[in-house]
Amino acid sequence: MLRARQRRLEEQLDQRRHQEAEQARVAAEAAQREAAGKHLLLEALAARNAQLTGELSELTAAHDGIHARQAQVVAETERLGDELRNTRRRLEIAGMTQVLGQILIDRRQKLPDWRPYRREAKEREQTIVAAMLKQIRYDEEALRLRDLDSFVATLAMDYEGPLPSDLHDELRELAQARASLLTKVTAATDTYLRALGDLEYASGRLYRDHYRLRRLSRRPPVVGP
């Protein structure tokens, strides 16, 4: 009951993230169309903003994939946990007989291969590092965007002569939109990293139960007199 309620809440949050990412994409593409044919500085910044909404959509989709994978890992962990508890109960009651020993051997042979899980864990570690590095870059740019006029001035460093006021205002508007986008992307990255951490924890539990079950199934049977 509690898990079903939690899942419904997660689905609602996922849906809201998708809606926000789509709204950001539509707004950025509209701004990019508006900037088309205008000054190169406007076109470049509008294109960068549109690219940022692409990263936001990718993060949202990746988060969905993590949720689906975590559900699989949790289900597999519960199954192995049940097997582990049942095996221990049998051993406590009857000890390791030849019949039970053969059952455990058959069960061990049917256990999923752990090597794909290990590869997945390594890939996940690399993904976490890459996401954290991106997060650092996002944070650094967000700090620069706290002063919009200074940010615009940096963009226009190669502009010859004083920046026209209308161009300055349009660049400032796009910079403000970028600051808002970075807030969304940073929040999405935080959520993504937490989800990766939750998946890592769930995978660790699965590995432990897998290892314990294999160890139990290796115990030698007791041969009667």
C-alpha cells in the first residue's frame, strides 16, 4: 500500500518534470526563432539556451530510465531475499542433507550472472562523475549570471564600439532566461544524481543477497552413516 502510494507520487513528479522540460524547450525554440536573422550575439545565445533545454530533456528521460531499472533491481532483490530466508530456514530445521544440497546446487546454477551487474556498476560510476562535472560547470555559470549586465558585457567583449541599448536589452533578456534554465537544469541534475545513488544502494543490496545465497549453496551436504 505504502509502496504503491510512493510510486504514484513519483509518477506525478516525473510527469511534472516532463511538462516543465517541454515548456522550457518550446520557449527556448521560440526565442531562437525570434533571434534568427538578428545580431550574431543574439543568435548564439539563443542557440545555447535551446541546447540547454535539450540537456534538461535528456536528464528527465534518463531519470525515468533509472526509476525503471531500480524497480527491476528491487524486485530481483526481494526474490533473492525470499530465497535466502527460505534456504536458511530449511538449514536450521533439517541441516544440509544431500537432497537439499542438490536443490541448492540447482538453484545456484539458475542464479543470474553477476558480471553484467558489475559492468553496470562501473558504467554508473562513470555516469555519476560526468554528471557531477557538468553540475560544477552549471554552478559556475549560474554564479556569473547573477550579474546580468556583467554577463552581457563579457559576451560583447569583441563587439566594436558601444553596445546599442536595444541589443543590450535583448541579450539581457536571453541571459535572464538562461539563468532560469540553469536553475532548472541544476535541480534536474541533483534529482538525477540522487536517483543514481538510490540505484547504487539498491544494487548493493542485490549483490549482497546474491553473494550470500551462492555461499549457502556451496555448503557441503551431511552424509549419513
